Amino acid sequence: MHFKDTILNNLAEKANVAQFVSYDPALEQRYCRIYNYDNNYQFASINEAITALLNQSGEKSVNIRSFDPKDPKSREFIYGLKDINKIQESLQRLASQGLYTIINETIDINDGGVSGVTLGDVIEFAPGDTPRCVEKPGTASLPRQIGLNLLNIVYGFRPALDYSPQTRVEFSIHPLRRGFLNDHTIIWELEDIGISHANARINWPNRFSQFIGDKTYGLLIAHLLDLPVPYTTVISRKIAPFSFGQPTGCSENWIRTCPIVQVPGKFTTQRGWCDLFELMNTEDPDGNAIASVLSQKGIEATYSGALIVGENEEVIIEGIQGYGEDFMIGNKYSVKLPNHILSSVKNLYEQVIKKLGAVRMEWVADHQKVWVVQLHQGSTKSSGNTIYPGSVSSYCKFDVKQGLEALRQLISTINPHVQGIILVGDVGITSHFGDVLRKSEIPSRIEAKEIITQN
């Protein structure tokens, strides 16, 4: 005999579960877990129980799950009922079939929270889904403590997931408190399965990085790996603002738009404040491209630039004096960087390569340290003046003074199997021009010029 409501009641002895009341086929109450009521409180009537459950539910809605204890498979499931009469009618219909029923509060999976699983040293999760998201592609996977610290930063509370590494935990976390303990963490299943040797591989883009923005996720990972990240406040479309990073000693603010996935150089980055609502409405009126906007403390820049990993694991560092926007958009060419700047940037790379593998980063140096202002995963095939290798019959020359949007337009007209692009102008291989061509996998190179060797 497999009594699902008994299992749920036992789980409630150890954790916060979704509020519920259960009935047998005679419609006699079996169990109850509702906030502000004693455990297994006995209601005078079904109507009273349903009313209490609806009143305490954040959605003012319930689901009905039915089961036969002789068969572990669930039977009919009814979602999102709000009318008491319809709820009672459904209960009576299911009871007439000899089924047990559980009425539980509806918890919206699109409330801005996430669901997932912890086991061993791994935590995996995704927004807008149930814990079964771990069976789908795109789920965020992190070492347990890094993942818990990340969720603590994003949501402002530490998920109640302090269970043994030998316990597999299915959970969901929510911006508004839920469950019979009125907490942010709901536990759906606990299962002791013994020692797990699973390891998390930090990897993005994933569904959560797209939820908060690619740039935001990369900076969060950098911060959690103890890299110096400027103090950053994230204003998101889907969740409340949150902050992380270190003070820079500068009172200026930078505004950085944060697309769902990286789109090099397309959206606004500017020094000084602006109307964020107008900015998003202008650059992304449909809300399909920009996940959030970052307000980031400024840096007294002495040098700025970018790092990529090229062919044969070559670390390529380029930059200019002062702020780096002109370098990234092709208005200025890289200068020979001082040895102490090169050494500091390389040290940052060495800190993350063991955890993340090859990365690409944008950096800014002040008089004290080098800061990470963007972090992305992956190596490139760039080497020397070659941005992206390939054998094609012809090349089209492109003057970088025409700008990134003109380059994107040109790329849309090219068949990369037969034609490539040669960039003409003082532009770095690590600039956004290089990023756009690498992302598009267009055979491309920079027109021959003096190569500045960084030692």
C-alpha cells in the first residue's frame, strides 16, 4: 500500500512542504498541514478546510491530486482551482471512484523562483519549472556552496537546504513565502541514496543565466570565485533588485545593459545615470533581449582591455590607457601594456582556469588592482591576425569605422563557406569586432599591420 499523503505528512516532520489537506474515499479527513493551524488540525467540514487552504495560499488557488494506494502511479491531477464549489465537486467525483485525494496550494512556477535538486556536492536548478528540470538541457549546475551563495545573493535569503550530502533533495525556492511553515524553500522529496561522487561543471549560458542576464551571471560567478568585481546592483525584469561585488573607491556609476545571451557591443554601456525604464523601452521594447540593467560602481581607470584564449591555449591580452570603450568598439588600437598590468591580468586568469576552463574577460585596472567587468566561458580559434580560421574563395574588406551594426548587417549577407571578412582599421583581436566574427564563425582576419607583442 502506497499512501502518498502519509509520505507527504512524514516529509512535513522534516521540512517545509506545500500546504495541503487530504481525504480518503469516504471523504474523511486524513492529514492537514496549513500555516497558522496545528499539525493535522481536524476541520469541521470540507468547506471549512478548503476555505482555510485558499485563504492561506499565495495564489488563492489549489490543485487536487488523486491516487490509489494499491498502485503507486498517480491518477487524475487537477490544477489551479479557485472556486469552492468546483473543488468540492471534483473531490466527490474522485472519491466516488474509490480514490484518495490531496488538495494542496497552487505554487506558480513562474513566480521568479527556481526549482532543482541537491545531491552530494552538486546543486542544479532552473527558473519556471519543477524539480524535474534537472532532466532537461540548460539547467544550471554548480558546486553546492557556490550555488547556495549565488541564490542567497540573488534572492536575499539562504535556501533551507542544509541536508546531508547523501540525501537527494528536490526543492523549490520562492520570492514570497510558501508552505505550511511560511518559508521561502519548499521541499518536495527527500531520499537517502548514499555517497554521491557527482561533480558540478560550471557552465553557461544556461536557463538561469538567461533569466538574470549573461553578463550578470558571469560577474556573479567571478565574485563567488573571489575575483575583484565592482559593486554592482542588478535591476531585473523578473526578480527584485540585488547587489554584489566590492567597493571601488569611486562614487561614479556606470550603466550596463545585460542581454539574455551575450550580444557583443550592441546595447548601451555608459558612464553616469540614466532613465533605466526609458533605456529598456528604447533598446528592447518587446522585452525579449535584455534581461536586466546593471548599475556598477565606476573605476579610476589607468588601463582597460580584454583577454581571450586563442589557438593552442595562447592567452591574448590587449588594452589601452584609460577607459576601454573606444578599444572595444574599434575606435582605438591596443597599446603596449606595462608588465605589471599584464601580470595582474594573467593572475586573474590563472585563478579561474582551474574552475572554469578557458575564459574571456573584460578588465579595468586602477592604481591598486585589476577589476573584472565581464566574464564569459570558452576559448577561441584566434591567433596572430586571424580572428576565425577558415578556407574560403574570397574575402570582403570591412572598414571598422562603419561600426558594429554595419558589420552585423554584412555578416547577415555572407555565406561563411565561400566568403570571409577582412577588418580594415586599428582594431584589436579581442575587441567586440572580434567577438562578433568569432560568434558568427566567419572566416576573418585583421588587415596586416604591426602586431604589438605583449610580454
